[in-house]
Amino acid sequence: MSSVFALVDCNNFYASCERLFRPDLAGRPIVVLSNNDGCIVARSAEAKALGIKMGVPVYKVERYLQQHDVAVFSSNYALYADMSARVMSILEELAPRVEIYSIDEAFLDLTGIDSIQSLDAFGTRIRQQVGQHTGIRVCVGIAPSKTLAKLANHAAKQYPATGGVVDLTNPERQRRLLALVPVSEVWGVGRRLRQRLETDGIRTALDLASANPKSIRQQYSVILERTVRELNGESCLSLEEITPVKQQIICSRSFGQRITGYQEMREAICAYASRAAEKLRQEQRIAKRLSIFLRTNRFNAAEPQYMPSPSAELPIPTDDTRELVATAVKLLRACWKDGFRYMKAGVMLTDFYETGTFQPDLFNKGAEHPRSKALMAVMDTINQSGHGHVFLAGQGINQVWKMQRRSLSPAYTTRWQDIPVVK
């Protein structure tokens, strides 16, 4: 039985989440900003129609946004993550196998579905069910390979007449679409590769699909050869149902204002180490190496520069917030220098083990806190409940260095006091 994949992609996801609980924003252009409200990272369809570009610093277009009554939001990661989880849970109910590809995209295995229902009808069912249960609109691309499913999804977004669903299981439809799509839209073809391909006369997705796979492998890479085969309907990329284990965890942010004092930096490092420890426990891993890094603004030649990145190996791997924070503070104390304006800092965990698999040496029995696992479990339960937040005092309370989010919307779905009230 031939494989059939679907790529389900949420339309303008961040902007759609912001509009979901604000019916007064219907038809109004929306943009969402990056950390510290720096650049535009998401746009509604109306904002795209105004010609607002991705990645542009918001201060450069502030007047233009005001002139066109554009609603501006700071990134609300809690809201987006929760809405993503709701969308993905619906997809997992509809398909036997699902690969969550990103916060707003998922591949579905639809192999054999066409024996029960047409693939077009099933794609429409996905759109209707996700829209009804979450309010988020999605587009669905269906094809015999993941690369073709990506292109089918692109067409579903590009052409309104498709109704948001494109089925590319028919070879003739595949060739027609490939002829219309520039090679830059093919999954995995970046800017540099596109330039090389265009120089060699490969300008459309059909040109790439028509190339000899062996010649492509010799001239470019085995990865691009695989792409050529995928464009011809040969499935070379399997569904990854289990997310690969992370090899490192980094928690880092640019500061809302420059840090010059040790106490403020200590608070930030404590907060980042605590967050990294939470992520580590979510991965069900323990870490043996911790690094920190401090950054001044390397783009400002008028300021003195200092960018240390010390690391330390823990006696035994751990996921205990207290152990990791203590190690991070020790590293900070050793590398701290006054007289610099720090714009960013971070904590990185590496060298992971599964719990209970690390064998300490003969002379190092380790010094884990008693009942560490139970305490960390209680902290995580409270912090994930939405009823309160438990943290180490070293993280500070005021946190004047914290990331700026002046236009942050409420946590509509994850904080009790922010749940909308219908009168």
C-alpha cells in the first residue's frame, strides 16, 4: 500500500491566536512582535496585504502601523503553546499517526484512509473539526511524500479556490503544480542552494523533479537527491512520531534594559537556570554539564566588549533546580566583571543521561538532596497548575532586567483570572 501524508498548517497562527478571543479585531490587521518587542515575527493576512514585511524592526514602521490601525501584540508564548496543544490533540484523534513538526504544523499518516473516505473529504473534515473545536483555521496538503505534502499545503494557502485542501496524490496534478512553484519553495532548498540551482537552469520545482537523481547526488548532495525522489512521489522521509531526545537545553533572553550590576545578572542567571531545569525534567533527563554565557552588544563598537562562556561538570548528573542554580551562580561569580553593559545572558545544559543510568566513580558517591525528586515534582505541579508560582528567592521579585512585553495579551487559556467572561 502506497504511503499518503497530510501536512496540516495553522493559518497565521500567532495572529490567529490573538484574534481568537478578540472578536472586535475581525478584519483588522494584526502583527506580533519578537522578544523585547523588537521585530515583527507574525502577521495576519490583512497585515500582509498592507505590505508589512517579516523581521522588520517595529520602530521603523511604527508610524505606518498607526496610520493603518494595525493591532500590535507582544509574543504570548503561553497562549500559543496551549492553543497548539489543543490543535494537535484533535489531529491525534483524527489520524492513526501524527508527527508534530512545529508549533503550528503537523504531518499525518493517511495511508488507507481513501478506502473509507475520499482524501479531499477527509481534509475538509480536518479543517472543519479543528475550526469548530479551537477556532483556528488550518490548510491541508495531501500527497504520497512529505515534500509533496508541503507543496500541496503551500498551494492550499495560495489559491482560495482550493477551499484550503489540496490532494496531490494524482501524478498529473503533481506535475501541474510543480511547474507553477519556484524551486525556492521546495522544502529544504535555502537561499544559497536556490542560487546554485538557478545558475544550473533549475528554476521550478518541476525542473528539480525532472533532474537525474544520481547526477543531483554527485553535483549537490544525497539530501537533495532524496528531495528529487520525494518530488516524484517516492516516500523517503518517514513519519517521526517520537520527538528526538534533545542533545542540549538553552535558556536565554535579551534583557529589557542593559545590565551593569552583579545582583541583576545573578537574578537573571538564576531564573534561566531554573527554567532550564524545568525543561530538563520535561525531557525526563538529568544533565552532567552546565554552561553560562554573558554578552555585551557586539554591534556597538563604542562600548567595551566582554563575552565569557564558562562551563562546569557536575559531580553527578541531576535535574534538581537547586543544584543547577548553585552551579550557575558559581560560574557567574568566577567570570563576572564590572564596567560592562550586558545585553544578553543564558544557561546551557548538556551531556544528558536517563535517570538511574549514570554510574559514578568509586570515590564519588554523589550528594543528591534527600527527597529531591519529590520536591521538584511538587514545584512543577504547582507551576503548571495555573494557581500559583513557586521559585527560588535568587531569581528576584521585581526583575527590572526582564524582557519587555508592553503589548502582552492575557493568558486566556492558562490563567484562571484571565479567562474571558461572557456577559
